[in-house]
Amino acid sequence: MSRLKIITNYFIRNAFEEMFASSKKMKPVFAVMLMIFIVVMLSMPFTVIISEGYGPLHAMRQEGILLSIILSIGESVSFIFGMYTIINILYFSNDIEVILPLPFKSSEIVFGKFMAVLINMYVYTSMLILPLIVYGFVSKASFLYYLYGIIVLLITPIIPMVLASLICMILMRFTSLSKHKDAFRVFTGCASLILIVGFNLFTSSSGRSTNSQQMIQRFSDGNNSAMSTLNDIFITSRFSSNALLYNNDIRGLLNILMSLCLSLIIFIIYYYIGGKLYLKGVIGISETYSKRENILENGKADKIIKENSKLKALIIKDIKILFRTPQFFINCIAMMFYMPAVMGVAFFSGGKLSEYRYLLNSSPKWNAITIAIAFVGGTVCIMSGGAGASALSREGKDFIVSKYIPVEYKTQLYSKILSSLFINEFGMVIVVLGLLLVNVSPIIILLGTISSFGSILMVTLLGLYIDFKSPKLEWENEKAMFKNNYIPLLIMLIIFILGAGLVVAAIILRNYVIIFGICIIISLVGSSLLYKGLLKNAYKIYNEK
């Protein structure tokens, strides 16, 4: 067996084991079923767009733009999510120090690890399967369409991943970022979120770069001329979409061959260039940056070593851990700004902000809806879990120390609540900025701020209650702690049900004072019940032997 085959099999097997065997509580078959369900849910919006949009676009002979949109989304998702996965698997995985001394070429290691990342990316690009099947059904495509579709799905993530991998390799080769592992993980994670928002902004503004008359002219021309309005960031997307569009004639075959050849050529170039860059970037990866400082001589001893209250010390410790640990920072803090940024770009771009300002100030009936949206808006920021849903689990195996330190369980619980609120209430700040942006009256801003504070308090206590009820303390690394964590899904479901009920009530009642009162009652009652349950859970978990 060749060395390349051996190392590729090793990395691919590890990728599958990590994907399906990371949860002891869930059998692989249920994990697969859950994955399929999530993929189908993510696919539904694009599926609906294709099923509803194909008829009108086909009448104008512009149905090909649907394929261009779907494939562009798939490539962008592969690039954005691939960057963070690549940096972890290529540079920060635990097997590097074991693999490097073995008789494998660096290009062979790169090939094997690239295949492991590719397995992960196929999970993301599987969201394209249902939309492509629906397109084939509504267009009454031939068998060749589905054959080309399988090939397109296989090659779609390759070039985005090659580009993301080369960016990471160049950064690691020519900078000292490898010695700042935690900082680099935070950087790549935040960069991925920024790229998602940037892509959303780009797609929403790209339509405005072409004036309406030019767009109408292109649509009226037919012959799928509107496909050219989508900028080709990755060069294979145009060939792949043309192959699917013209699946019944020779143009389809030529385009799929062109897409395959380009992907193969680019990957071969990456195989050789990546091998040279990787070896020089990965050497010394186990070294870390450190700075030696004599705190007795520079006078910092008094500042560092000082007495604090137990509660304050625990709060500061929790907040420092959140900011200094990359996985905690990305999942608990950075993700809070992701949903508001995406929704803000979607709702306020393209001159829509002035329309919302006019609408919300046109009639008093909108004040009640604004209060309801403010109540829900704060919780949307932390619906991925925020800092509360993992407050206890973040301690991991070190929780045994918390059980035996001379600090009362209530003090430790209060530190978890206050540190979580300190982070989560950034959601309230986002709501206030949104209210100021749409230029509502000062009284609505005040009531909306209070409502969002109450909703965030309640959801934070809910996350803490669930975490204290069933903490996840047995994990080897921070990434494993967030795997198979379904608390955010539960919180998301509760938020959507509560939000829908409040908006309906606001539409019916049309009185912002009553809606504000309902929001406060929900917050107070919910927070009180959750706090009482939280006290019982905290007493039990801190005092059990």
C-alpha cells in the first residue's frame, strides 16, 4: 500500500469517527437522522425559491440564474466554513507531532488532511442536493442532469477550500501566528463570521450595481443572459451551472469536462505548492509565545496581587475565560453579533432603512409591534446559547475544584448569573442601536430597552437552568463541548413561539402599553420560576459527593 493511500485512509477514518462517534449519548443512526433533518431545513428556503421561481424565469428564458445562485451559495459556504476547519485540522490538531517524524512527504500529509476537510465540507454542501433535485424535477431534466449534478456536488467545495487553505498556509508560513494559537483561532473564527456578513452585503448590493433598465434589458434578451450578473468568485461555478443547464446537448458535456479539468489542475498545483508551504509553516508549531516579566521590579505586584470579594473574583475569572478561550469567545460572544449583522444587512440595505422609518412613525399602531420586536430581538442575539447555556459546562473536569473551594454555592451561582448577563446584555445594546436607527420616539426606545433587558434575563436563566440540570463536564477540548449540544435549538424554538405570540397580540391589541406590560409579566414570572429551579439545581450539583 502506498504512503499516500495509508495516510489518506488514516485521516478520512478519523474524520468519520469524529463526525459520528463524538457523542456517547446519541447513537450514530440518530446523529445521521438529525443531520439529515437540519440539512433539509436549511435547504427549504432555496428549494421554495426554485419551485416558485422556475416558471416565471423559464418563461423569460432566464431559468439558469437559479443554478448560478445555488452553486455560488455552495461555494461561498465551503470557503467561509472551510477556513476555520482547515486551520484546525492542518495546524492545530493533536496528531501533528506524531505524523511529522514519520516517513511521509509534506505534500502527502496535506493531501490526506485536505481529504479529511473535504468530508466535513460535503456535509455543508449537501444542502444543495434538495434544491438541485427540485430544479431537475420542475425542468423535466434528463438522466444526464442528475449525473452531472453528482459530479458538480463533488467538485463544488474543492476550489473554495484550496483558496482558503492557501490563505492559511501563507499566513502561517510568513508570520509568527503559529505561536499565538489561541489568537489565530479567534482571528479565523471572527474572519469567517465577517466574511458571511460581507457576502450577504455583497449579494444584497450587487443588484444595485446594475441599474433597473439594464437589468430589464438583460431579462428581456432571454438566452439566460442574466447569469452573467452574478460575479464569478470561483471560476468553476459558471461551467458547472452551464453543464446543468445544457445537460441535453454537447454544451453540457463540454462544460462539465471543463469544470472537472480546472478543479483537477488547480488541485494538482495546490498539492505541490501546499506541500512546500505547509512544512515550513508547521515546523515549530508546538512552540508558543511567552513574555517573561519581573512583577516585583516593575511594580505590578501590588496591582496583580490584591484582595477581592469572592463574588467579584469569580465573575472576573469567568469573563476572562470567555475572552481568552477561542471556542468560547466565538460561540458565546462573536455569535451574538452574527445574527443581528446578517438580519441588519438583509432588512436595512438598499435604501430600506428610510422606508422602515416612515412606516414605524406613520401610525401609533406600529409602536406595539416595535415593543414586541424589541422583546424578541434581544433574545435573537443570544439564541445560539450566549454565555449562560454553557456557564457550568465550560469548567469541564475542573469543576471538582469549584465543589471543594471554601465558597458558598449561592456565591458561585450568582457569579455565573452575573458574568453571563454581563456578556448577554450586549444584545440589549444591539436592540437600542436598532431602535435609534429606525428613529422611533424616546418613550418607545425606553420601553423597548426595558423589554429586551427582561427577555435576555429570562433566556439567560433558562440557559443556566438547562446547563445546571444536565451539565456537560466530560470533554477533552473546548470544541467537543459544543458538539451535540441541543440547548440552542430548544432556546430557539421557545423564542420563535414566544415571539410569534407577542407579534400576533401586538397586531390585535394595537396598544404598546399593554404589550409592554405583557412583556414585563412574562419576564418576571419566567425569571422567578427559573431562578427558583436554578437554586435547587445549583445546591444539588455543588453539594453532591
